[in-house]
Amino acid sequence: MADHLQGEGLAQITIDKFVNKSARVAVVGLGYVGLPLAVLQGKTGFHVTGIDIDDSRVNKLKEGKNYIQDVNDQDLIELLAAGKLDVTTNFSLLRDMNVVIICVPTPLNELRQPDLSFITSATGEVARNLQRGQLIILESTTFPGTTEEVVLPVLESTGLSVGRDFFLAFSPERVDPGNKLIRLMEISKVVGGVTPLCLDLAGCFYAQAFNQVVPVSSPAVAEMTKIFENTYRAVNIALVNEFMILCDRMGLDIWEIVDAAATKPFGIQTFYPGPGVGGHCIPVDPTYLAWKAMEYDCRVRFIELTGDINSQMPGYVIRKLNILLNKYKKCLHGARILLLGAAYKKDVADVRESPALKILAALFQYRADALYWDPYVEQLRLPGPPERVLHSVNLTEQEIARADCVLITTDHSDVDYQWVTDHARLVLDTRNATKNITRGREKVTKI
């Protein structure tokens, strides 16, 4: 970049590179968000460098091995072979980039408080390599204020100024793992810039790859938009979970009720109950918001209640399982329980915050003989003490028949649930996966 240029002059040079696809793009974090984004930007025509601290991820990608289901194997191989995508653990390459997109995890710590360590670490690496004219974008889901209160001060500690020397924006990731109906480019891109010039630059960049860009007035608005989307889902899931508990006591089928309500052509959106919520957003984002709200002396009681209800669902499943076994004069202690599914949702390999893990841990506490099957998850590590490493069993007629109860925790599509029911002694279904079976319904109990 020309040393004498600043602000609009620097921005225009970068915009020209966006339009002619000569811009170099770095994606920091090659997980469920970062790798699909890197591939999309590569297919758009940019040269993309993927950076990750995980050597095993980088080595797999260098060998052309894909570990994210939402990424097309052939797209990945072709981009790597063409040199449009390269991967590394070397953060010093950031200084050669025009755009740096941060897509790192934002988990909760042991106290269920926001853990921004991945963001601060990535931001530190960006700051050490920050160059004039660069556009820095945070995509990691986080509480409102993170971009301007956490990321910006670190970047400006270099002596460079936002909007004049470099540009900073937030654009929330909105991926839906396993969704084969909506492509990443079809998901509208909400963008908030620290300055109007930052917004213009980020909007222009995303417009090259995404069908629609939705500009908003600030990074905090963009951050809150993402939190609102996931809190909306969490609240409605908690509502239907609470309805499920009541309907269970009243002898009513919540699944039938929800399906009947869904026939109304206005005023309702369908949410289903389940054994708990999982993934990288719904169990985490409302907690980020509740934590941030305390800074403003505001209790978001509705949201806190939502977290309480959803977090209790794995325990509800255990109680339901215990009652079912007792009905047949069996005890949970020593019972052989086969879980179908470890992922937090069907047809994905993602086990983050999965209720199945919490259910397995509880079963071991009750001294049950617990095991699982999941075609997408070959191995599970349950924290201790004692720490346990479990491996997915083969789903055979013999394995099903050996179980005192088959517990359906994830409704993967590639399962013949009639076949499962035919060979099972008992089935506890937390996902309504057995909705259409015709034989052996007396064996099936739904939560």
C-alpha cells in the first residue's frame, strides 16, 4: 500500500482488488465456520490462506482430506490443486493479506461464562502482522461490544487507526450444519462496520460471494442480531420442552399437538422438543447475552429461564428412562442402554454441547452399562473423573437385542427405525424418530 494514502484512498485500492479478485484473503480458524467460508471465497476467485493452530487439521487439508461435511470434497481438492487455497499454521503470512476473517470458537468456560481466549489470541496475531489498508472481520459469535471493546483496542495499540489505516467490521456466521437445501452463499450476510468506510469495504467484499448483504449501523447491532436469532430459537425450544413435560403428565402427545398447530398458516413457527439443545450457538449465545446484560444492571430473566429449562432436559430423559425400566421391573443400575446418536442434530458429526454426551455421563453415574452408535462420530471423549473414551459400536440386530433399552438421542436419517424397533426390547424415543413405524409400537415410549 502507498504510504501517503489513508482512509478513502486506501479503501479504494482494496475495493478494486475485491472487484478484480486479486485480493488475498486469510481465514483464521478452519472449523465448521471457517473452512466452508474459505472454500466459498476460493470458488469466488480469491486466493485464500487458511490458518489454524491445529496441526492435525492443517495436515489433513494439505493431503486433501476433508473433515467438514458441509464442504464438497471435490471443491476442496480442486482449490488446493489450483493453488487458490493453501493452509498453514504460520500467522506471519497475515501481513501479506488484504482481508483477514476471524472464525475462531467462542465457548463457555467451566463457570459458564464467555471464554474469549480464542478471539484475543487470534486478534493478537493479527495485530502483530497488521498492515495499512487491511480489512479485518470478526465472524465468531459473541456478545455485543466485542468488536469495538475487545478487538479494536488491540489493533489500535499498533499505532494504526481504524477507518484511516485499517478497517474493521463484524459479520456473524450463520451456518446451519447439515443443511443441504440452503447453500452458504444464499444466506444473507449481516455486516456492521466500526466506521462508514469500514462498512462500505466489508459490504463490498461480501457482495462478491454472497447473494445479499444486509448493512447495519454498527458492529454491536450485527453482534446482537446473531445473539437474537439464536436466543429466539432457544426460547421457543424451551417453551415446547416445557409443554412436553406437561403433556407427558396429562397423557397427551406433544408431537401430535405441535404438528396440528403447525397447520395454521400464520402466527406460528414450528419448534420440536428433544433431549436438550446442542451445537455451537443455541446453548451458548443466550448465556453470552445474559452475562453482558449484567454490565448494564439488567436481568434478562426470560432468557435465563430458557437456559434453565433446556439444560434440565437430559436429566428429564434419565428420569423417563428410569421410570420406563422400572415399569418392566428393571433397574437403571446395571441396565444395558444403547444410545442411537451422539451428534447434537441429525446427519452431522458435531458433538459440541450435545445432550447425548450429558445423558451418557449421567448413565455412567447411575452405573448403567451405556454404549452408543453414531455413523458420523467414531469416538467420544467424556470428561471425568474418570475420563472415558467411547467408540461407536456396530448397529446390528444382536447389539440392539442385547440392550435393555434403545435410547434414540439423535434422529439420523440413514436409520431404519422400524428395523430397530423390530429387534429392540424397549425404545425410548426423544426425537419422534419412530413416528411412522407400524409394528411393535407397544415397545416405544416417547418423551
